[in-house]
Amino acid sequence: MINRDILKKYGALLKLEKHFPHRNRRKIKRFLSYVLALSALSLILPSLKLIGVIITAALLISWIKLALLELYFYSKYDLLKNEGLSFSLLSLEYDIQTSTKSKLNALINNEIGIVLLARLGVLIDLKILDKETLNQTVTNSTKYEDEDKNVANFIFNISLGNDATKEIFRKHAVSEKQIKRSFSMIETAFDTQIESEKWWSNENLSQIKAIGDDWAHGQTQILERYGRFVSSTAAISVDAYKEEIKRVLVVISKQHSPHAIVIDDSDAGRTAVIEGLNQKLQKDSLDASSKKRIFLIDSNIISQNSNSPQQFESEFSKVLYEAARIGNIICAIDNFPIFLDSTKNIGVEAISLMQDYLKGNVLPFIFLSDSAAYYQKIQPRNDIGQYVELVQIKIKDEEALLHFIEQQVQIDEAGYGVFYTYQAIEAVFDAIHRYFSTDTYKEKALDLINEVSVVVSQSKHSIVLPEDILSVIEDKTGIPAGAISEGEKDKLLNLESLLHARVIGQNEAVVSISQALRRSRSGISKTDRPIGSFLFLGPTGVGKTETTKALSDIFFGETIPLTRFDMSEFSGEDALSRLIGDSHTQNQGLLSNAVRERQYGVLLLDEFEKASKEVHNLFLQILDEGFFSDVFGKHVNVRNMIIIATSNAGSDIIMNSSGIDLVNNKPQIIESIVNRGIFRPELLNRFDGVIFFQSLSEDNMQSVVNLMLKGLGKRLKEKGIELVITPEMVTTLLNRKIDTHFGARPLNRLIADLVEEKVAEGLIAGTIASGTKITFIPNSNNEFDLKVLE
Amino acid sequence: MLEVVSDYFSWHYSQSFKDLSALISRFGSFILKFFSIKILIKTFFTPWKLIIDHSHNRKLYEITSAFVITNIMRLIGVIIRTFVIIMGLISYLIFNLISIFIYIIWFLIPLILLGIVFLLFQKLVNI
């Protein structure tokens, strides 16, 4: 409840707002302005003169009254704001407090309440409640008096006392954070609206460009020709880049080497930093004559106007000389690495022309670049690096990102006529973390919001729900993120049996993987790690790789192939640079490229124990954070992959473990692997599961032979040949002495030698053709004779 | 609505005068800033356009012509700046005079409105 002091001070204002809100006053005032202009015209006609005067005077009085009322409103609004009070919250509370309806009913009919409840996604459900429910007394409003400043408590107290509304709030999972942030969006929008209406405010007056600003140091012809001064009114929102702007300001204010290079992968980000910096320079400068101005060189125009390297050198030198001579200029060059390359192509080393200025502080430079080009072309160059300080647009400020998303959402809402629920805003925030590489958060958020707004504005509904976000994500990335389809649901629930159809034994592995996938797809797993990560330990040929392949085929589909690395190839000194790129040779990394190409699926790391220590360290980060940076500083996202590392480490113990309960002896076996120095304990702990693959029993072997023969039968069927598998075939194959150290692997070779070879011969000789039915009869040599049945 | 009307009047004859003073002083500074009086005085003799000669080993007539052109530009600068400064100062002066009337009108406006209403009423009665 609003306390007495506030009511005494602002009661009249709140009353005015309740009965004759600001929005309506403005509308009527605008209408009156038009009518007043028309009635003033009527004064020209002599016949209407008297009545015209009366009407005009009456309209004028009404207009002045409204204008005075508005001034009263703005003044009181400012006072209220200066006291740290929220006008939106007070007017909402006042309306509900003085309403004759129930609190809930009043909330649903209040202008702010409507927007808030719609943002929380509950308005439609609340609106269809019957009158009786809406008028039900709220039972737990006792706390409400003490906590009137907390909007979440206020809303919860009104809504949760009633069973029906409680259920609606529960269904939409409305949280305290959602209420607070939704309300803060309403407040900010209202504040911005009011501030923009007050054209006489300091803020708005300072936006008007002064006549003599550009005359201070004289205009120069060359500068005008080859670039432009950055506008003092930013076209895009610069709020999200406050920290970066501050950093650049510190760098360019230094006495020694005041040069910065700003790295961001989005044009919007780089522009925002430059425009924001310019705004700050204009605003903070107390003395107009010391005001710095940012001059953005258009390198294309210089190149176009230069017919020879000499001419380019001459023109570019003139630009720099004049900028330095004028004295208050900061020189900015966008796409700096490209600029250097293009000048090099025409035979000019631009950096040597800038060298004198880079050494001094007369002409500060701000270079702009994307991260890949920076790490490839600028970072290795000491002649630039020693003078220039790096300012990278931050990626970890989650609060700033959420605020950025909220702002963009409101811009799109006005532009596309859509409305985002706060759950959808949170879905954008989560999706950006989960599905996109982490160095372009803001740009990706902007893209995603724009795309969703377009899609939703073209559909029948205009309310953006989390499902809309996820479905656009799915379209953009190919990663299933939207609602789980029936087919997928079956697959997920029966993943164990589907895997067992291809993997013999290995129950622990199959169950662990299936559980990880279900957790991930249901959205309850951590979004800042890979979908799942497993270390498969066990002797060769027991199904480690086969399990991985089966998982990839069943869950991700055969269209998304497995990304496979033989880690024994990455044991040398160059292992890390081959995986994440080499800054000297400029070669891209094999791992970074492969993951960028296919960021959804299974990443199989065979013989993981053979990789170098540096590679193991790289995977420490990957398993923990779900991304890594390549050597060029670009982030690579592995959060949508299942990482499976296989290893023979400890296989001697596992092989000798027949009869030992592997699951219960796991700690001892892991300890022995750690003691041998194969894997460090912190690396093993990073995996979601370390899974032992048991040696195959005789029964398992029989199943494996069956499976392999069925596989061959399937391949032959594609050629129109039917293979009849008999128990004798299986027994004969099992009776052949094979080296059990290699698990089921030798069986493949055996089937190839004894069965496939005969089929191949038959096909070439013409004894087998499409439509033939065949089987194999064991002979005295423990081999097979091919028999054509039909 | 009586509460609103009474609060309005108490605001009109107290807080609104503080707001009005702040507004008038803000506008005064704005006018000076808009015409860049301070900066134009500081850079009064700066050439209007900088003709920067990038050539080396200049001959005497080139130096002389550059000197002459620069001084012509300086003169143009002085003329334009003088004009803008005078305009600015006149505007500032007019604004200050007007602001006195603004205070008076602001003080009287409720009465003026009442007066007009009364006159209108009288006119309507006469009709």
C-alpha cells in the first residue's frame, strides 16, 4: 500500500493519472492543436468572425489548460524520480488500491497491469477466467503493505492468493526475476517516452548541433574529401557497449601511444563503440575548443582517387598531415587489416606512412577490425602492436547482454507490431549461449530477434513465445531445439533398445549415453557445456567406436556424419597448432574447422590417451566450458556436440577382469590409470562419464557374428541377392581360432575372407546375379562352400 | 478533481517558479552554446578554410600567395564569426528581455485564463 507521505505529496498527480492519463492528455492536446488551427482560419471570414473568436478563444483556453497540466505533470514526475520512486509502480498501486473492483480485476484492467501480464505470458489465460474467480478475495495480502516497493511481491500477492490464477502463474513458470525485469522494461519505456517529449530538457538541447562546433579549428579540403566526421547522434543503441567505450577513451587519452584497435565481429558493435565514444567526447568536454572529434577515413575513396602508388601515398599523407595539424582530431579507420592489404596490393606500405604519428600523440588512431583478421594480420606485426592497445568487445557481461536483448526486442515490437513475452526474451538469451559461438553474442542476438520478429509478424499470431524462438533456431542451425516431435520422442524414450540393436553388451555405456541425450533434449542440462562427454575405456574391438557410430546414426541421423579424429596423430609438438590453427603459417586448425563446419553431432576422439599433454589441456577447457578459441581468437562452440573419447588405457586390467565386477572396481582401475600418468585426474573428472567396455563373452561374440552377417545380408539385398544365415555358419565362424585380444575386430576380417570373397567371385563369374538366393555350407576345412538356393 | 486543481495551484505558485528559473537559465546557456560564442571568440582569427601546402622546396611566390590566401581566409573567418557572435549576443539579449515577460505571464496566467473565460461568458450572454 502506498504510504501516507507519498500519498500526501503525489496523491493529486496519481489521481490525475488514474482519471485522465498522460497518454490521453497528449492525444487530446494534439487534436486541439489541429482544431485550433482550423478555427483560427475561420477568423478570416467576416460572417464567422464573432463565433470564430469565441470558438478559437475557448479552444485556446482548453489547449493552454492542457499544456499547463502537462507541465505540472512533468515537474511532479521529475520530483518523484529524483526521490527514487517509480511513477509506473505508484500509479499501478494507486489504481488498484482505489479501485472498487477486486485487486486482481483491477490489475487486469489497468494499462500497466495489462502490459505486464502480457509480457509474463499470463494475460490471455487470466482474461478468460470467469468474473467470480476474478473477484475472489485475495487471501494472502498481509505482507503486501510492507513490501510495496517490490513489484514482484506486489504482483505475486495479488495473483497467488487465488487458486485459479496461482495455477496460471505456475503453468507459465512466472518467476520473480521475470516480473521485475518486465516491469523495468515498462518503466524504462515510459521514462524514455517522457524524456523524449521534454524537448527543453538538458539532454535534448545538448543533441542540437551548435553552429560553430566545426569552425573551431577551420575546415580543410582534403579531410572533407576523404572521410566524414562521426555523427554526434548515434543511429544505434550504444548502451550495451559502455565498458568498451570507456576503455577506448582511456587509451586515446594516454600521453604515450594513444592508439587503440577495437575488435568485434559485428559491424554494429564497432560502429556503436565509435558513435558512443563520439557522444561521450561531446558530452564530457567542458570546453568546446578542446572537444575531440572522430574523423572516419574512407580508405576506398583514397584508393579510387589514386592512379598510382605515389599518388595514394601523397593523398594519404596529406590526410594524416592535415588531421594532425588541425589538432583535435582522432583518426578512425574501419576494417584496418583489409585497408592494409588493399594498400599493399597497390604497392604502398600504409603503416610506414603512419609510423611517425603512431610514435607520437598528436594524432590518436582508432583502428577497427574483426577478430579473425586481427589475429591473422595485425597481431603478428610488431610494428603495429607496439603502439596500439587492444580493446576487445566483451562477451561475458550477461547483464549487459540481457539488457541489450530487452532493448532490441522493444525496438522490434514497435517496428514489426509483435509482442515478446518475457519467457521468449529469456529463450533468446539462453539460445544465444547455447547455439552460437560466444564471441558474437550481441550480433547473433540482434539477428535472431529480427528473424523471429519477421517470422512471427508474417504468421497469424503476433505474440512471440519461447517456441517461436526455438523453431527459428532450429531453422537457422539445424539443431533440434523446438518442440520434440512424436518420432523424436519415441527415439529418445527407446534409445537404449535402439542402441542395443547395434551394440552387443555394454549396458553401462548405452544407458549413460541415452540418459545424457534425454537430459539435453529436454532442456534441463547445463547449456554451457557439451551435450554430453564420455570417455570410453576398454580393449580394442569391444564396440567403443561402434557404439559411437550407432549413437550418431540413430540420434543425429545418417545425414549428420560423425566428426572423427585419430588422436594418435596429435602427439607431437605441433599437435595443438594443427588442431586450433597456427599463427605463423596462417593455417586453420583441423578441429576448429571441423567443428565450425558441423557444430551439431558426435565428436569422436579415437585413442585419446595418445594425444599430447597440450591437447589434453585444450580438452579440459572444451569439456568444462563448451567452447575453445582458435589461434586467431575466434570462439568455436561445441555445446551442441556429444564428445566421445575412446582409449585402450587400462585395457589390460579390464581384459583380466573376467569375473570381476567392473562397475564396483571402477575407482581402483581409474586410480591405476592416473598412477600410470595416462590421464590426469582433473581431465577424467571433466567427462560426464568414464565408461568401461567389458571384454566380449562367448555369447556376445555369437551375437556379434550374427549382427555382422546380418549387415552383410543387408548390403547384398541392395544388389538383389538374398543371404540365408544358418546357425552352422555362425558356429563355424566362432570355431575359427581368433585372437581375442582384438575383441570382435578379427571377425570382420574372417567374414571378409570366408564369405564376402566367395560372393565377390560368384558375382564376377556370373554364378550369382540379382534375384539369387544364397547360403554358405561349412566344409571340412572349417571354411565355406557357396550354395545357390534359387 | 478538486484535489488536483488545488495541488496544481500550490505547484504553480511554488515549485513551478523553481522549474521556470532552471529552464530560463538552461535556455540562456543553450543560446550561448548554440551560437558557439566562447569557441568562436577563442578561434576568432583562425582562417576559415585551412589551405595546407604539402609541397616541399617552395618558391618565394608560392610562399607569398599562400600567405595572402591564408590571410584572406582569416578575414573571411573573422567576418563570419563576428556576424554569428553578434547574432548570438542579440538573441541572448532578446531572450533575457523576454524571460522577464515570461515570469510575469507565468505569474498571471491563471488570472488571465479566468479573465478570458469571464469575457467569453459575457460575450455569449450578449449574443
